[in-house]
Amino acid sequence: MTGNALLDLLILALPAALARLWWTGAKARELAIQHARTACRQRQLQFLDQTVSLSRMKPTRSSQGHACFKREYGFEFTDEGQFRDTASVTMHGHALQRVHFPYTRDNEGNRIYVH
């Protein structure tokens, strides 16, 4: 290709690394959508727009010591159909770390905010 072995390797490795990053990100996003949908259904909330958006991503290590990304996705939901609230799903690689809602309800239906 260019005559320089290191440059040739870089030219081949960079697109492969970007494709892998995209592929693993797409899989993590699909899993985050499923977890958000399930969490909303369990809390009797409506999952709005049927999607999540990536809000934060950083490299980290999995529990087995492998390199992976910790991704935080935001999504919107409603409980009464009047207001849109936001929540988040945190994925550690392809494993769910947590689903965080900003509040819960007490027995009378009042919002109790969680920090």
C-alpha cells in the first residue's frame, strides 16, 4: 500500500476499530432501550419516543478485567400523560449497571425525589 508497514497497519486497523466501536455501541443502545422499556412497564410508566440517547461514555474495565465502555443513556417517560420527565440507564459494556428515575411515588401518589 504505502510501503511503510506501520502506516499500512494503521490504515487497516483504524477503520476496523471504528467499526467495532460502532457495533458494540449499537448493541449497548438496543439493550438500554429494552431495559428502559422494562423499567417503565414495571413502574406503570409510559416510555416516550421508544428510544434512548447517549449522554456520557467513558472507558473502563469490566468485572472480568476486560476493557469496555461505561455508557449512560437518557430517556423520557411520563406517569400521568401531562409532563415529560427524564431518567437514565447506565450500561457497563453490555451489562446493565442501573436504571435511575428521578422520583418514586408514595402510597398517596405524591412524588418523592431521589438524589
